[in-house]
Amino acid sequence: MPSYEFECVDCKKSFAVVLSIKEREKGGVQCPHCSGKNVKPLITPFQVKTSKKS
Ligand SMILES: [Zn+2]
């Protein structure tokens, strides 16, 4: 399940939501803290697993 991290512009809190690309494009993301829709996506690497062997 892909999860996306967002930051609320209004209350400055970040949160992660699991949603499909479609839902994400629809812009149905809401801040769980203040119910604001003024959120922006954060690009976070926590989904990335590096399997580099050096
Ligand atoms: Zn908020």
C-alpha cells in the first residue's frame, strides 16, 4: 500500500495517508488535525528501501 505524507499549510502538521493515485489526483486529502484541505504533499523517502551492497 502506498502511503503519502502531507503537510497541512494551516496547522503545519504532517500526516500520512494511504490512498490511490486517483484519489490523490482528485485532491480529496484532508488534514486530520484541523480538517483543512490546504495540504501539500511531502516527498519523503521512507518507502524507499535501499538494497545497496557496497
Ligand atoms: Zn491542519
